Amino acid sequence: MGEYHGYTGIVAEVLRKAGVKPGDLVRIRRGDGAEFEGVLMPRYSLSPGPYVVVKLRNGYNVGVRVDPSTSIERVGEVPRGKPGEPMPLVEGPLKPPRERVMIVGAGGTVASRIDYETGAVKPYLSVDELSLSVPELWRYADIDAMQVFQILSEDMKPSMWSRIVDEVARAIERGYDGVVVTHGTDTMAYTAAALAFAFHKGLPVPVALTGAQRSSDRPSSDAAFNLTAAVLTAARAPFAEVVVVMHGETGDSYALAHRGVRVKKMHSSRRDAFQSVNAPPLAKVLPYEGKIEMIDQRYRERGREELVVENGFHERVALIKHFPGDIASVIDALVDKGFKGIVIEGTGFGHVSSDAIKSLERAREEGVAVAIVTQTIFGRVNLNVYSTGRMMLAAGVIPLEDMTAEAAYAKLSWALARAESLEEVRRIMLTNLAGEMSGRHHLRLYTHTGRW
């Protein structure tokens, strides 16, 4: 029976007889009396069985089983707009903005959509398409956009951080009032920390990273809200810091701006997945009201610093977690493979098992920097309490106080790219450069009531 717009078998025959094609508004009646109405979608190439895919009026896709008794009729067509002229999503006229914001696209779910050939989410949407599809952005800034990468979060590498740093720096040098970086959420905290260290000596405007937990073509997508909040932050925030701007709660009421060296993704799928660790969020962002409310009053002020860039990251850095097993062999293997830096998430105060001490000593002898954070997320490293910790200190490990694992990994990669000795690496790692460490830690969390 051949193929018809990706459909085969009896489904292709029924669609061909009805004269419908993907994009048509159709009504489907099955022999059992069930009726469906929606937009006929392309077929997933890997989907088994005699099904058609229909997008219902509520925005969700369903698969409808087709048999010889099924009838399909075309009842209309979906209105098609002109490319680059999206339907307005906000009421009232947009005020002419004065600020200019550059959106630097690095991929991720925020710039992804369903691939109807495979049924998977892929980074298809360009940053230009994304900015044009969210007209709310022009309420707060004139937008320019450029694409650096079109990848998913797990494909990010330290060498790519350098490219992002370069593009952000170019935008600032060209006079933009702020920069937004769209990025996959799973590794966003690493990139945010990397940018914070690269710009720690001088940053005149905000750099806001943002992403989405759900792709832009999903009915429940958080992409538009997060992007709008990030543009508002980049355009009008009083601070000049690298931040992650994402939902502050599961609804669409406010976002939070987290310092890039303090943020961690705490949930795999919730909209409010990001949280500041051992520190309060920097600000509360209300994109519908156009407001930014500062939470932490200690910040680098917009416009007070000249741009200073220290770019470059070492690729041969590993991040491992201590486990109740042969951690010593893992450390030895990394040294044997030529890694120059290792960050270990130790237990509690930052410990590894006592039988790994010799491996730590060997790493130091081989010129490998080993830094310790705690795997408890909140709290801080203290290697002076127990004998194992004191042996670790004697073996040369670097205790990183209350730093997150993501910030520690990015900082060690950054430090190794410029230090010429283990002593210099230690000095850099133990120096608070961008607010990544504090002398005291907080037990309180920022709650959904809006209070810290």
C-alpha cells in the first residue's frame, strides 16, 4: 500500500482516500464510536502499529488506532502566519524599550521541539526562532540573537565554555546592556560557574543563563516564561553578575536569579528545579509585572566595572563521588589516564575511605590536583574533625569549604588552565573569587512563600 507522508499500511490507505495530510484539521471516527478532532501530525518513524498522531485542541498529542471501519475527514485547516511575525501573546501595546539584550544560544530543551520522525526531543529550534516566538521579550529590550551551539545539555564540554565566554564578551564590548545564554538545564550550573570565574575580575552588565524543563512546543513548556524573566534580568537588573534565571515555583508567578557559583539543579523535571545552595538567591524576578526584587543586598553593581576576561579551561578534570567500595582504584585509574585534576564528593565532612589515602598521595606525587567537596549538598567540608580527614590534608587534598560540586569542577578546570604548579592551583582554589565560598553557611531555604 506504500507510504503516505510517513504513514504506511492501512493507515496510509485511509489517509490517502480521505485526501488529508499533516497540518490539516481532521475528524476521526472509529467503529467503536470514539471520535477525535485535531491537527494531523507527522508519524513517528519508530512508532509501531496502525496509529495516526493527532494534536488535540488542548495541545496534547494522542495516537488513534485505525482499522478498516475508521473514517477520517478533513474539517478545516490550521491558520498559518508569516514567518517572523508571531501572534502577540501579551495584551496592550508594547512600550518601546531602550535596553539592548543579546541572546546567545547554546541549545538545550529551551531551544528544542519534538522530532516527529523519532518521537524524541531534539535541539531544532534556533535562537532566532525562539526569540521571535516570544513577543513578550520586546516589552523589556530590543533583542538580537546568535547561535553558538545547538546541542543537548549532556553534550556540553569545557572547550565549549570558552566559546560561550568569547561570544558573551563580544556582546558586552558591542555595548549590549545584558546578555542571555540559553542552555540545557542538566549542565547549566557547570557553565554558569565557568562563566562566573572567567568574568570574576570585571563584569559591567548581567549575564543570565536560562533554559527549560519542557520543550518549547509542549503545552506546559516553561521556555517562554524563563526566557522573558532572563531578558528582564539582563536588561534591567541592578547587578552585574553571572546568574541562572529559572522558575521560582511550579506556577508562572515569579522566577529566581541564582548566582552562577551557588546554583544546583535539584529535581529532574519540576519547573522550580533550581535552588541556591548555602546562600540565598540573588533576586526575585516577576516578568509579568516587569519587576526585580533583590533578596541579597550584597552584589556587584551594574556599570561599575570594566570588562575583564580570563578565558580558558582544562579538559582533563574529573568529578567523582565517594562510594562504599574501591574508590582508591578509581583515583588510580584517573591518574593513569592522565587527568590533571579530580574533584571528589566526599562523605559528610568530605571524607574518603582510609584505604584511599595512598592513592591521594600518589596523585599529588604525579602532579594531579585533588579537591574535596561534600556530597551532602548543604553544609561544608571540614577535614579537621576526624583522623581520616587529617590524613587527607597531609596527602595534599584541597578542602573546598561549602562550594558546590559544579562550581568546584568548573573552578578546578579554570585554575589548571592558568596555574603552573600544585601550590598555585591550591591558592586559586582556596581564594573566594566569585562568591563560591562563604565563611558561614545557611540552614534556611528560600521557600515558595517568597521568604528566605
